[in-house]
Amino acid sequence: MKKMLIASLAAAVAFTMVGCKGTNEKRGDEHLKEGRYRNAINSYLEAKKKGSMSDEFYDNFTLALVRAAEAEAKKDLNSDLINGYFDKASVNMADVQKAEVVEEYVTKLATIGKQQAAQEGMDYGTIVNAFAKIDSALVTAKAKGAGEAAVKTIRTEAENAYVAKNLSDAVGESDPVVSEYQIMKIAEMAPENADVKAALNKSRKGTRGYFLIFGEQIGEPVSRRIDKWGYVMAFPTIKMAPGSLSGELQFWASTGNNTELDPSKIKVVSTDGREAIAKASGGWCEAEVLVGKKGQEKIEKKKQAIKGGKGKLMNEFQCSVNVSFSFPKDFVPDYVEYKDEYGIGRKFLGQ
């Protein structure tokens, strides 16, 4: 009985120590109250180092970090300190208890992301990172059950502003390949925007016969978020009808590998995720061959017929195969896909 009493007292003392505020935390609270956020952060870091923290510690520490980030953004919206403050705050979120602290964190993170995305003349990487802040805020809001509606509103506002500023120019590009690339950049940020969807659908219908090899045409560094298909495909001829799709499907490979073209790996995927495998017949693949008289030989690129059902798909060379697909009449083709151990390609068709 005596041992149990001693154990209970020890546990109570330990709990009391955890709940008490040490000198550094109290100093941090005072700095936070007076708006001296950097001083508050330093005091909280000292308190954490010494292990003397109260139940309110992570809430107040997070507020100091968030408010410091907000103050920094007012001076320099692109300051590296902003990310540093929010990174530290994100580590605290598992221990934050008050819903109002979570809401302040997610709304201010999303708001700064929105402000960064609205800047003029920013490179695409900056825009991607700005929207990533909003998306990170949304993930946290959902997980913690606070601020989700506010962050969704902020994201919608950021999307609409970005679309309004960029879509018209993207659609107006005279080169259809460049136009599609620019629309796809916008779609990465605003995938559910109705105007973006309509523009991308129209573009894809118009570029069915094109290889979308962006690096050769867009005149700017290519984003790997968009130019991500190792196999680039085109339909120079295509026929679509309810229940069927057929045409000449051409491949251009940028996987860095010389490999086998296996038509049994070609499939069409519907807008609701169903699949149909291709039936293939005939075709050709390009290859470098030695031609000319002995002693006067030279290397030329020539088309060689596919034999035995499979072709040789060489890096940065073309192949062509005649394909046909059969599927239910309610099957709406979205894209044709080819995937092997070296890469993946998708040709979106538009509806």
C-alpha cells in the first residue's frame, strides 16, 4: 500500500512539472503577446531544449512561428524565412491542441501561398511551390478538423485568379503543341476548373495527330510535372465511334533505352477507368542501317517492317503500328497508354 502511494505521488509530481511554465516559456509568452515574434521563437526554443514546457507550449510556439512568417511576408513575400517558419510550425502540429491555432496556421499558410501565386513574372517553380503551400494547409486542416472550409475558399480564389491571368494567352498560342503545354501548366494548378477542362479537351482533340515533344518547341525550360511521358504517341489517322477506336498509332521514345515494342501492352482507358487492350496489325520501326557500295557505305535511317508481332523501339526513333479497340458503347476513351519496364506513355484524346 505504501509503495502504491509513493508511485501515485511521483506520477502526480511528474504531471505537475510537465504542466508548469519555466522562465523561458513565460518569457516567450510575453514576447508573443507584445508582437516580438522572433524573440518569442528563441525563448520557446530554449524552453524546449531544457525540456520545461507547459500544456500550452506547442500552441503558443506555433502562433509565434506563424505570425513571424506573416510579418516576414509583408516585408518580402519571397523570403526564405517564410518557409523556415512554416516548416517548424508544421512539426508542431501533432501537438497543437487548440482548434483556433490550427485554423490560424492553415489559413495564413494558404493565404501566403495565394499571394505568392498572384505575383507577376514568377517562374513556374515558384507558382508550383505557392500552390503546394495551399495544398499542404488543406491536408493539415482535414487531418486536424479545423479551417478546411476557409482553405478551400482560398484555393478556389487562387485558382480562379491564376486561370484568369493565364488561360487566354495559352489558348491563343498559334502553335498547337505550345498551346497544349501552356494549358497543361494551368491544369496542374487548377485541375477542376471548368474553363481549363474545356480548353484542354478542345486542345487534345486538335493534337491527336501530333507528337507532344515540348522541349523542341516551347522555348523555355520544360517542367517534368508536365513533360513526363517517356513514350510520346500520336494518331496521324484515327477513327472513333461508339464501341470502337482504330487508327495508326505512332511512337517516339525518349526513355534512353533501346527496347522492344510489344503491341500487347497498348491499351485504351476510359474516362471512368475501364480498359480495353489493343489488337495490332502491321507496322514499322525506324532503324539505322548501313547502305551503299563496299567502301562507300553510309548510315541512313530507314523504316523496317515489324515482324513476328513485335518491333524494335530505339531511343529517339519512331515506330508505327495499326491498332483497333473494341469496348462497350458507354465506354468513353480518355487516353491510350503504353507501359513497360523502362517508361510509360499516354496519349490523351479529348472527347
